[in-house]
Amino acid sequence: ADFDTAERRILRAMLTRGVNTPMTSSVGRLFDAFAALIGLRQRASYEGQAAAELEWAAEGYESDAPYEFPLREAAAGELLLLDWEPALRAALADIAAGRGSGIVSARLHAGLAAAIVALAERMAIPRVALIGGCFQNRRLAEAAARGLRAAGFKPLLHRRIPCNDGGLALGQAAWAARTGDPPCA
């Protein structure tokens, strides 16, 4: 909505041709997209601004109908992907129906937390580290931890180091020190 006609034309061409449209695994970009769709933040002045505003929009709202994020296999026996398209379509339907930003945000957060539990169940691992910048979002971190505990998992949350890139870097350094192998080689 914040783009003028020329910017929309350029964006459409970029998406059609795949120019400067890298794939990402960042939940932060998903938060940015949803914040833009519901009119909270079209342009950010700092990293995480749209995500923070999306979290704040959900204050006071609960979701009894979380958006769905089904797990899909990228290829047989390979990576699992969290499919955000059903959530996006549901959010667009909510927006078209006049539902407010708080409801959309609450449904998004609840859906992501449920997807984290579904992924843990699929992977069948007893401990789940909630790590990465998206877990600076208290609503998401607490909902995911609550859901994991209810499903019999032990969520691991940050206490002494940041959950964002600084904590990820420390974890990578610890892994390399322990194994002698860089984790992202």
C-alpha cells in the first residue's frame, strides 16, 4: 500500500523475473510481511521494528483459530519446510472480512507456536532450543514454550546470552570448539 505505481511495477517485475528476490528461512521476514499486510509498518527504520509492532498489536487478543503452517518435505528424506501460504491466505481472508490487526497478529503468533510443536513432534527430539531473533518476541517464545511443555518436550530458552545473532554466533563458536568443525561449512 505504501508503494507508488512505479515502485509496484518494479516490484512486480522483480518477483516475475526472480531478480533480487532471495529465498529466506527468516521468520523475521514473515513478521515483516504480515505487519505490512495489516497496515502496521510498510517501511522499517530499524531491524525488528515491524516484528515488534506486530507483537504489540496482538496484546489483549487470544486466538482460538491459529493460522495453519503445515510441514512439507522439500524432497523425499530432505529438509522440512514450514509452508506459510495457508496462513497468508487465511490472513488475507481475515483482512478482507474486516478483522483487525490484533486478531490477525494473534492468529499468526498462535499458528507459529503450534507449528513449532508440530515440528518437534515430527522430529521426535525431547529438548527444543528456541533460538534466533524471532524469539525476542515474547509472545511467540512463551506460546511455543507452553505448547512444547504441554506436548511433553523440554523447551530451552535463553537466560544469559541473547537469542538473536549474537547467541547464534556464540553457539557456532562453541560447536566449533567442541568438535573442531565449523557448523556451517
